[in-house]
Amino acid sequence: ILGGGEMRIHLIGVAGSGMSGLAALLLELGHHVRGSDRVRSVEVERLQKLGLEFYCGHAAEQVEDADLVIYSSAIREGNPCYDAAQAHGQAMFRRADALAAILNCKKGIVVSGMHGKTTTSAMAAHVLRVGGVNPSHYVGAEIPILGTNAFWASEGEYFVAEGDESDGTLALYHPEHTILLNVEEEHLDFYENLEAIEAVYNQVLDQTAGSIFYCLDDPIAARLCASRRNAISYGRSELARYRYSNLVARELQSRFEVSRDGELLGAVTLNVPGRHNVSNSMAVIALATELGVGMEAIGHALETFRGARRRFEFKYRGDRYTVVDDYAHHPSELLATLETAKKCGGGRTVVMFQPHRYSRTVALKHLFASAFDYADLLFVSEIYPASEPPIEGVSGQTIVDAVEGHGHGYARYLPDRAEMLSAVGKALEPGDLVLSLGAGNIHELSTLLAADLGTLEEMQRIMGPGPIRLYEPIAKHTTLRCGGPAQFWIEPETVAGFAALVRYCHERKIPVTVLGRGSNLLVRDGGVKGAVIHLTGGEFDRLEVNGMEITAGAGVKLKQLAYAARDADIGGFEWMEGIPGNVGGALRMNAGAMGAEMFDQVVTLDLVDADGAVRTVRPEDLAVGYRSVEDLKTRSAVQAVFRGQASSPEDIRRLLDESMRKRKTSQPAASSAGCAFKNPAEIPAGKLVDELGLKNLSVGAARVSEVHGNFIVNEGGASANDVLELIAKIKERARTERGIDLHTEVQILGEETSIYERN
């Protein structure tokens, strides 16, 4: 009934890779197709252009006049469309039922097995297409080289389809030919044991009218097929009818020779990596040869084949890092994929693994123990449940425990995905290959990581010398010692490199934050998006004395500047001894103490504008205010010339000692960001806090200092939220009890939640 006509068909769960492929076939067969899902996908948008009527979300009225309702394996009772169709007595098909009906309209070629079906199905469709067979195809993933995951060729007689064994529906197929790649324990949430799995495979093999192509190297596949009269073997074994030999593997490419019944057919180059893909390609070679495709066409097709999405898919390949994503989630798949990855480069293999289903995790934990032997670092996320309810005591930690029990050197369970991304990014070293593995949505993390690594490496080339890192904890670089990570942490060594980097970020609309010593800074716990540029070292540590003038780079500490002036008998810099920042940050906020301010002594200032232009200005060119320089909110000081006056060594030493004593007696020794509030006109902020009785008020590990009321200290482990909540409480008390609005002097920046919150 599906082979042609104009039925009204509704697909529940149409955005999934399997259902979207089915929708494409039904549209090409002339049916009126509509579908619903919780989310919209790129494939759905493509299908809408072909005629799909799509509903984002499920509702009972969507199926009211449908002649047929098709649902995916993830759909259960409780779904509004499913329940409405059942209540109305409408015709309902599972996805596999519908695919089997369409397959029967042509000579079906079913690719079956626990692992490798998607790649092999895509490879078979591509080889037969190049060979002139003009097949239809249905594959459970996006296949760039095929153009789409499903296609109906009205003139061709064959239909290549990936057969799903996970729920027993493989037994629905009555194909012309069957490929059996491998068989092992899997999907134990559905099957009772291996015997039940074999029964389903035996049924589809019994229902195969033509040839059965099986891997002789797989013991269970060989046992199921070897005695069948219509079975054709392939593999590495010398007993295989179609055999590969003289395999030479170089990173992502394999070259090997193919023989049939001992007679050499030719040499093949395969540009998808791994011995398992060599074996799978032999199934396709055997099939195509038996269908009359010549070896020259087969060889050309295999050399041009590039694989399916999420099958050892390269997300990023740079000078220093590589990111690969793969669908592998069963222990044997994981081991094969990691073995392939290990041969692709000389660096470490860093793995982000998302277990798939609670039942699989607990049933196969003994196999997972050794599945990561080729991984140098393993990060395990929470389990992707699919449609399963949780099992008490089963989590990603179950995998980590098994792996550690096996003796693996490094495995961490990180259920928070943003935390995992951050941990992986911070752990990377040049030469590393990162693999995201799993059948859920772990690929979203590798997509983010690949994009960030691409930007990072481009920034490095633009900037020149200087370190650059992902997800650096900014807490390490602030005097308050709290806050989230920087998306890109960058330490340029030259003004030209800094300017080029700012220009690059400006052109690409990447946010830029310039950070000094972090002494007047509170970074929110979510971290900072974009480039966080730390001006220290190299040209930014320049410190030169010329007469009564001192040239200082943005990275010079104010204390260094004060003592350089002392050594040259230059007065006027003594007050800087008590300021814990550096030149760049102090200029930005016009820092001051003991009645003096930074811009009292500035002669000229070298700036980098927001577009990367470098220019020299004088103080009168800028809008300088109390603890604020408006122009430096969007421009960055890289160097300044200061002027002092001649003074006696005794006077300089006396004033330095006075500044030091004031700092030690009036400022807490614990970690702080300096003064939390600007002094209001009515009363100094510290005195106000003291009079309100708020000294020692705390939130979490953040506390108002008992030494000075305008300091909030981190007693160890305080979060930025702790500090912000404490600031809010002080402001509220000042407003309600004294009618005074306090304004923060400390600079607050960053995101409240993770910069990758959507994951």
C-alpha cells in the first residue's frame, strides 16, 4: 500500500534520522506526508521544502484525518498523537513495518549486524550508484556523498537498507540479498540473551531469496551462515571466498588487495580509517561483484567514499589538535574506534564518552572495563537514557569504576556537560586527538570544542608569540580567587600581536576582555565569553627611567613602579606601593590612594582601540573621572609615561614606609578584590559598613572583613554568587537604614551561568 498513491500519512517523531529518511521516501512515492516532533532539525527543514507539513510539538488533532500513522521506536503510550490514533482505531505502523513494506516494492538488500551497518549501507549504495545499478537507499544517518539519508530511484530495481535489529523488527524483512557483518550480545534491554538475538538473524536469513554475504572472521556470523547454500563469505581468513590481504594502513587510508576464490581481482584504496571498515568494504565488494559491477568501478567508488556523519567524522584538524566524533557506544565498537584513532597520530587520545541506556551500561560493564585501553584520558558523562527510566545505582560512575578496576590510568565522571567540556579543554596538549563517543548528544560537545580550537589556533597565528589556552580558570588570575573560566585565555608578548588580536576579534565580533592583575575584579561563576587577554610579560613588562619620567608597560606592577622611582630618587610614586594592581588596570579605573590618582602623573598614554588601531594620547584627550576613565572601557592602555619630581631618598623612604604601614594595618591579608564600593559623598564606604554593624557578615565563604568594612574576603572556596549576594545585602541595608545608594568599585563581569549553558 505504500509503493505508490496519495495517502495522508502522519509520522510521530519525524525529526529523528530514521523517521526523516522514511518521510523522504514517502514524499518521493507521492504521499501527503506530515509529521510532529519535539524539536526541529536541519533534515526536517530540508523535507519541508519537499512538501513535509511539520508540527513542532505533538497534539491529538494532528492525526485526526490521517489514513496511516507511523511512529518511531521512541514513541510510547502517553504521546498525544499515539494515544489519539489508538483511540480512533486508525491504522498504525512501526517505522520498521513501513520500511519493510517499501523495501518489498523492489529487490531489497538489507545490511545487518550489531556494528558498522550505517557505514556499510552508505558504502554499498555509493558503490552500486557509481557502478550504474541506480539503487534506492535508506541509511540511518546523514551521508554527504549520497546527498541524503534516503532516496527513491524509480528506475532502479534494488533498494539498499540498513536493517535495525535492536527491537526485533529485522525479522520483518524478506530481502533479495542480506549482508551480515557481525553478531554479539547487544540490546539486552530487549533480548533475553544471545540465543534470542541469533533467532532473529536466523529468521531474516531464512527469508533471504538471493545471496547472503557474511563475515567469516566473525565466529557467530560464520556459525549462522556457513552451512547455508546461498551464503558467500568474505574477510581476512584464507578460507573466505572474497578475501583481503597485504593491508597497508596509513592514518586515515587503507590499501589492500582483493581476491575471489584465490584469484586476484585488484587493489583497493579506502579513505575511511580502521581495519573494521576494510572488512565492511569487503562485504560491499562481494555484493557489487556478484551483481556484475566491475572492479574498476568498485575501486573508484571506494576511493571516493567519505563515510557517514558521526562515523569517525573529523570535526576539526589543525596544526596542534584534532577532534573526531563517532557514534560508537558498544564496547567492541569503542575498542575498534579507539584503535583506529591511536593509529591516526602520535599524540594522546582524549575521550569524551556518553554511555547509552542504563540497561546496556549495567549489562556490559565488564566489557566496558577494557574498551578504553587505547584512551590516554577518559571523561565519562551522565548516561543518555534514550527511552529508559533510570536504574538505581547505575550512572556514568559505573563505567569509571569498571575502567579504574581494570587498571586504566585516568578516568573521570563528569555528569555536568559544561564542566566536562571545560575539563577536556584545559587538559589538552599539542598533538592530542579528542574523540567524542556515544549514540546520544555528546557530539554537541565536540562541535563546540572543534569551533573553539579552530578559533584558538587562528588566534595564535594572528597574535604570534605568547601562550593561549582554552577554558582557563580566571580565579587563578584574580586577587579574589573566585569566578568561572575564560573561553580563550591569551597572553600576547608584543603590542603588535595584541593589536592584531584585537583587530581579529573586532572583525569577527568576538568579545574582548583585557585583564591586568585582577585586583579589582569579580568574575561571575559562568565565566567569560570570548577572548580574555592578560597583558603581562614581554613588551608589557617594560620599565625604563629617563630623567624625571618613567615609561611603564601595562603589565608592570604598581609596587615595581614605586620602587623603580625610589631607586632613581624620583618622588610622587610612593602611594602606589599600597595598590595591589598593575599599570594597565590602574589606568583603566584611575586608581588612587593617599590623595593621589594615576592620571595626576601621566604624561602620555599608548592605547589600542577596539578596532586594533594603536595611538598615543595625552590625559586631556580622555574623559578621566573618579575611579573611572570612560574612554578606557573600550580601549586598552598598553604603556604609559609618568612624571615625578626630584625628592630626597629620606622623604621617599618615609612615604613608602607610610604607604606600606597603611596597607598592612587597614587592609585584610585574606584574598579580596580591594575596595568593594566607591565612597559615597555622605560617608566613606568602609565607615558606613562598620556603622551598620555588617563587619563579619557572610554568605558562604565570602565575608565582610573585620579589618576594613569596604573589603569582602574569600575565606576559601567562595563562589562569585556568594560575593554578589553579600554585596546585594550590604547595598540593601545601606539603602533602607541610611538612604544611601552604594555603587560597586570592583569591576563585575562574565556570565551568571555557564558560557555553554545550552548543553
